[in-house]
Amino acid sequence: MTVTEPATSAPAPAPPFAARARTVGGSPVRDILAVTARPEVINFAGGLPAPELFDTDGIAAAYRAVFDGAPAQALQYSTTEGEPALRAALAERTAARGLPTTPDDLLVTTGSQQALSLLATVLLEPGDTVLVENPCYLAALQAFSLAGARVVAVPGDEHGLDPDALDELVARERPRLLYTVPTFQNPTGRTLPAARRAAVAGVAARRGLWIVEDDPYGELRYEGERVPWIAAHPGAGDRTVLLGSFSKVMAPGLRLGWLRAPAGLRRACAVAKQAADLHTPTVNQLAAARYLADNDLDAHVRRVAAAYGARRDAMLAGLPTALPDGSAWTRPEGGMFLWARLPEPYDTTALLPDVVRHDVAYVPGAPFHAADPDRRTMRLCFVTQTPEEITEGLRRLAAGLGG
């Protein structure tokens, strides 16, 4: 006999979300962009490349060439590791910059953000310790928090993390990995000097530590000399994962990134990627490979960097009158961001609603800190607006801050 519930019974509640989904918040940057989407807002909050500088014609031509020459391949499933033509081109570019690389060293990812997620899946158990810079890239903090990691900030100064402090933390905390953006760091714009990079590589080799070296901005240099990757230093080769991306040098909508890793870790990440999305979109990979074959990406990057350098200069020129007396800020040699600290008792989180009412926005600095947030800080992106718009935006910022 079948027993049925009375028609008046209330349905049982659905099971709760996983603990990690209940405890990890959204991105403050994304939240601010949603609030400030009005066209009249001059938005220094986002990390958005300037769309007018995209090589729209070149990218469109690459897609047309793919569909004219290999439409069935472009629309078909692909290998998890990535299209051979793209991996070969990426390996060549990486080797030309001083790090011997073969196509088999690379895994193509759906943006370098996915590479972070894959590494968190493969390397971290709940409760494991991860070391980060302070302040740190927000989405990395999200990825590690979702993995259930305990995140500890490495002390540093205006030049970046302190290798001696790193050595002490590794000995005491026994972390699984160090995550760093050593070149034109997000959010500060600072670059870790070569001597410190060598020292970081030495700590990893001596203590036993994975290094995740994220380099989405390194090609956007406006002045000074290129600093070799940590991955290129002796002792780092078998324990460093180098992340790269086309988002800042070609277009973020392509969602193309990659990781270069030792064989065992790369294979583990490929298995994790199979569970996540099978493979990065075939058509985008083929179009990127075609673009690299038909165009001079380095020449395009030089044009973009020249424009961005002028925008950085416009922001640096306007900050002395836009920010209160006693403020300080970084002077990045490249990248997309600079970091400002206001004097006491300013709180950039509390001030943001007033500033937005003046049709300008920034990102408060507090969420970028793994611990002990400095509420006087803010991140400013200088690449999305023209120099004239930056000058006007800083005028509005001064008004919003009460200047």
C-alpha cells in the first residue's frame, strides 16, 4: 500500500549550501562596478583595459581566418591541455623572455583566474596555510578562501614582501604555497626587486614551498628595465607555477590564460580542469594562435603601454591636489594600478558613498588585506580613462573627499 503525505504538509527545506559558499563573500570590486555603471561616472575602481585600444580589426580578422580555414575544428571539442598551435606560440614567447619553455610545459586555462582555482583545488586541503602579499589581489583571496585555506600575510615594505620575514613564516607556519604578483602588483603597482626574487626562490628551495607567480601585467612596462621572473631563478624551477594571461594585452573577453608548471602538478591541474570545464573554448584558442601568427603582438603592446603611461602620468600629476595633505601613493613603472594612503582619520570605505555621489569611484583598500586592514587606503586604476577624463575624475574625487 502506498502512503502519501497529507495535501496540507509543508515541503521540507532544501539542504543548505556548502560552508565555503556561505562564508566567502563576493568581490567588492564587482559590487562597486555594479553600483557605478552609470555612464557619467568616472570609474577608477575597475581593472578594465581601455576598450578603444583593443585591436578589434586584427582580432576579428583572426576569427574570420579560423572560420574560413577550419570551421569544424573551431566548433569542436578540444584537448584539456590546449590547442597545440597556441601552446607552441606561448612557449616561444615565454622562452624569448628568458625562461626555457616547451608546449608540453603549458596548460591553457579559461583566464588566469581559472588557473588559480585549479591550483587551489589541487594543492590545498581545508585548513592548509597559504602565504600572500599584504595587500593582495582580491580574487586570489577568494579562491583560497573557497578552498578552505588559512591565509597569512607576509610582512613587507614599499618594495614588496620581505624574504627574511617569508623565511621565518615558512619555518613557523609550514604553508603549502606562496602566492605573489611580483611585477606591477595588484593592488599596489609595486615591483619586487631582482635580489628579493632570488631570495624568495632560495626560501622555496630550502624550506619546501610552492610559489604561484602571477604575471598578468608584466608586459605593460612604461619605464625601467624588465625584471626576470622568480621562475627563472636557480632553485625555483621545480616548485614555481607561472601564470599568464591575454586579458591585459589582447582582450579580457577572450578569457585566455595559461599556467607553466612542473609536469606532475600540470597533470593534476589538467585533471581538475576536466572536472571544471573540459577545456578552454576551442575557437578562442585558435583565433589567438592565428592572431599571434599574423600580427606583431609586441608592437601592439608597445602602443598600449605608451597610452597607459600617459594616463599614469596624468593621474600622478593630479593626485597632489586631489588627495588630502599628508597622503602618499605609489609610482608604478607599469601595470594598471596605483595605491594611495590617506592620513588619519580618513576611512575610504566609509567615504565611498559620498565620493560616488560626485560621479567618481575607487576601490577601498581594506578588502585587499588578509589581516589588519588599513582603512585609509584605496586602489586607483588609471588605464580605462583618457588623461582628460582622469583630470576631471580627480577633481571630482577631491570634492567627494571634502577637499
